[in-house]
Amino acid sequence: MYFKIVKRCLIVMVCFYLVSCGGGNGGQVSNTMPNNSNPYLAKPTGPYQVGYKDYHYLNTGICPDVNYTGSNQNYFSPGNTQYCHEIMTRIYYPSNYNLPTPYSLYYRPVVLDLESFIIFLDPSISLSQAQQLESMTSYSRPDLPLTLGSFPVIFFSPGNGTQVQYYENILTQLASSGYIVVAINSVFISGSVQLPDGVIVPFAPQETGALAWQIEYPEQYGDLEFMYQQIVNNNDTDPIFAEMDLRHIGASGHSFGGLAIVEAANHHPGWFQAVSPLDEGFDANESGIVAKFILPVVDPILYQLAATTNVTLSVPQPPWNITYAPLVTNASYRVAIAPSLTNGTYSTHGNFIDFSTLQYQPIINQAFAYSASSGITILGTGNGFDITNSINGYLLPFFNYYLKNLSPNPFTGCKPLTNNTVLTCGPGS
């Protein structure tokens, strides 16, 4: 088996099994507020503050939810008597609001999962020590006044078992730079997720391993299609929808989510003007998943790969002959997050979530160090802030060029944009 990156819940916890184990430019303001309660996230550098609003949807095409057991009714919203699949979408958006109000606490379900995770990694860490994480804040704030303008939209689909709020290093950077990000949490699939009534639904899929690809992945992919239709065909009076530039839509996603956006771009030509999967995941035991991984995408596409993934993919994996997804147009690019193509330790799958920088928080650092001494590798050897800055250093210029038409093309000459990455470009680029 080539690649099996599965995130599973043990005692309501997150655990990685890695390879090793637009517009509206007027009145902009600077992001100058310090984040003293959590300096372990990458500070967004765009000219806007970042607001967010949560939206709850019922996917009535899936009733009951594939993870409905007959005894977990309390994990469904009141009124959802058919136990239809539920989606919690967080929309991040740019705001000119810059009064010194505090940032939002880091998403509570993420913190609870993280507390359990670090105690699992290092049993010497007490619950009271782990609960120090509950004071961490993000770089976003709820319900900020929306900046008037017309902003390109980017759909984001997370990795299996990972909430979209675990990607704020990336999503707040995009929103601060003038994008509206529609980030999709699939209940039961995207880690622990809080419903509007306050109930936190744990990451509790009914299937694991190969069956997860057959059962959970189609539901997550369906949520991406469902949310696309909800946004594009929306008649809501909520002003946030009026500020969306639906002529310029992009997509990004990590692992499971990266696979979903590639498949959507292939099945729905014209939906997206640019797509960027982040360390796209698949299971080599499932031939259908492999086929989806190598689907050709004609939209502008930027693949970003962890060092571990890049080194593995550089040699075809028999009997499936898995190798890099093809770069089929001049607007296709692939970047390895590593100083050289032979460096297989610099970054891992986990570096694409906020772990990349949260690793320096003392109690998290202790847990990760303990796990490393036990032979469990979670993150790469590179500096996590440098890695996060490089991921954003490609993602933002890519979307700026293809969604905002900001010239010049940052990939002209196919030269790496940072000194810790290797860039490959499509034919004739």
C-alpha cells in the first residue's frame, strides 16, 4: 500500500497515521492587533481583519445519515426527525473592523480533541495541563461587519477527521487577503463538530480503513457539491452572499478534501476557475480512489505535496502504478514542500493543518516530543512557521492570479517562490 493517511478517533481524540507510522479595496486596514493568548498560529498578513459566521444545513438527499446508528439521535439537531446528514459551514470573510475587541477562542471542539490527543501521546500530561489550551484564541472574530465589495469565493474541504477550524493558518490568510472562504464541516466526518443547539457531535464514523473511502468519502464529496449549489443558487438576504463574486470561484482541500475538489473539478468543468489540493489523499487498496486521484483537471491547478508524499510518489507504486497526478495544461503546477526532491522528512501530511505552528505551544510540544521518542512522527523536521508560510506563499499568489487577475503570473519561468520548496510546471509553462 502506498499511502494511507487516516485520521481516527480514539477516546474522542484525533490521531494521525502518517507514512512514518477580489475586490472591495477601499478602506483597508492593517492586521496589527497582537494575539497574546495564542502566538502559536501564523498571523494573517492581508489588509483585512477576518470575520466569520457559521451556517447550518441539512443535506436532505442523505436521510438517514450514513453514520446514524438508531441510538445516537442526540447527535442530530432538534426537528431533524429523519436524521438527515447535517453540515456546519463556517464562512470566513474580510472586514474593515479594527476595534480592539478580543479574537475568538480557538474552536472548542478542536481544543477538546487536541486535549485528548496530547494526553494519548504523552500519558504524563494531566488533564489540567491539557486544559491550558482552552485559553488559546484564533485570528478571527464572529459576526464582524462585512466589508462592502465583490470578493472571489474559495470552497474548502478538510481532511477526514479534521475540522475546517484546524486550518486557520491557511483560511484566515485567504480571508485577510480579500477572499470569502466557504469551509465545509461534514458532521461525524470532519472531526468533532458543534451544532447550533450547542451539542458537540464527536468524530464517530461507522466505518474505518478501506470502507471509510467507500462510505464516508462519497458523503463528504456530496457535501462539496451540495454546498456549491447552495452558494451559487442562494436567494438568502444575508448580506454576506451579496458580496460573493460568483464569476470567480476557487477550491482547495486537504487529504480527503483535496481528493474531493479534484473530483469535483473533473466532473463539473467550469465550476472552479482555480483549484489547489493540499497533499491530496487516497488509499492504494481502493482502485476507484486511485482512479480519482489521477483524474486530469483542466482548470488551473496547483498541487502541494508534503515531502513524505513527494518522495513516495516519485517512484511508481506497483501494482497500481501510482505516480504523480499529471500536469496536463500550461496552467498546472506541483510544489513539493521540501528544499529538494530527495528530502523525505522536511514536511508531512500533518504540516498542512495548524499543528505545523501549534507544535511550539509548550504542552503540545511536550506531547509531540514524547511521541517522537516513541517512534511516532507527526510533523516534519522543518520549521513549522516556515512551512506554513510556504504553503500560503504559493496558495495566495495562485488564487490572486487566476481569481483576481493580478499580474504577473507568479509561476513564469517556473522558479520556486520560496527557498524551501521545489516547483514543477506543466507542459510549455
